[in-house]
Amino acid sequence: MAHYKLILICLLTSMSNSLAASEIYKCTVDGKFTLQDFPCKDDYKYGMTELDTFDGWKYGMNILAFKQQAKMKKLPINPGTSAIYSQYNEKYVNSQPDARIYNYSSTIAGQKANVALFFTQKTQVLYRIKVNFFVVLLPSEEKQYFYTSLVNQLSAKYGQYIESKDYPSTANDLAKVFLVNLVGTEKVWGAETDSIISLTGNSPSVTTYTLDYRYSPLVKTSISETTDEIRESTDKAFFDSSVKL
């Protein structure tokens, strides 16, 4: 019996030392209390499964679930808008806990692309995905064919689009002749729904095509949370400087 107690003590000590080396999470698994060095299952929010977005990402998924899936896929995730690493680097992914934008490089239909994911400020859930396709080196005919193929693929999945001009409606006719070659048009899918997809950049001189996925209710949440944070930080700044005023 003493022998088994010694083994149990050693096991408990080993587990304790292992947990002490990282953050400890108090979780309930199958109705039993447990300690573990990774977040509890309930901390992961995988988003709204009924809504499709780019590359399988789901609106409403939180940063924790996003990082877990990025790790499983070994995606070269970078916090912020700068693409420093071209391979998965967990230490760098977690180096900026306040980051609400993450990006990675990808290849779609043979073309290089940058994918940026946007999360709300406080609730930290995904509300927008922006994909930039770099087509600057393509010959004009190949560039246009890629654009047409992209539109066809999106239409097959999301239905008919509506089209609008990117340039101001107040521009005169002569200006529009030049502007159409500079900024092109915008195609929008799901304009009457909460899940909106837009594609811009259809012009001869364009260097990138931009595909933008947005979920309107969470866009509003992002604006509200960002506004609240600006107010809080501004109020604190004025309080700290009140003696100078």
C-alpha cells in the first residue's frame, strides 16, 4: 500500500509541476472537476455553422477557436496587418494578446492572396474577412479571365450579384471615363441579407482584386465596442490630464 501511495504522490507532483509551468484552467469534464494546461472546452466558440465564409471560417467564432484551428492547419498566421512569418509560429501568434486583426498568405486558383480576419474589440468574435488577390503581374487577358472565373464561382455559391460603381455618383461624365479604368466596379452578393460579400477591382490598371465578407449584426457590434473603447480611453486620458487644464 505504501508503494502505491508513493507512486500516486509522484504522479500528482509531476502533474502539478507540469501545470505550474503554464496557465492552469479549472474545468469540468464529464461532470468531474479537473485541472488542465489548455482552455476548457466551453471557452471555445466556433461560430455560426449555418453561414459559409472564406476558407471555412465562421462568423462569430472567437479568437481562441480561431487560433486552435490555425494551429491544426499550420497556417502562417500573423497578428496585425504585417506578414512577417510564412510558416506557423505559435509564439508569434500569441505575442500580441490585444490584436484583433490576424492575417495569413494563401494561394487560390494559382494566385497569391492575403487573407485578413477581423474580430470585435471586446467580445473577440469574427465579423469580417478580407481577401486581396495579387494580380499585378498577370497579363491583362489572363487577369480578366481570373476575375470572370472568380465571379462565376461566387455566383454559383451565393446566387446573383448586384453591381455598383466605386466612383462617386457626383463625378462628371468625363471624369467617369478615367475613373472606371482606375477603380472599376463593385459586385455585391447577399445585399438583402445579413451576410454580405463584395468584390472590387475590376479595371485594366488594377493591381489587386479585393473580396470582402461581412456579417452586418457583428459589424454593428464591432462599431459599438470600438466606440465604447475610444470613449473609455479618451475619458481616462482627460482624467489623467485634468490638472493641466
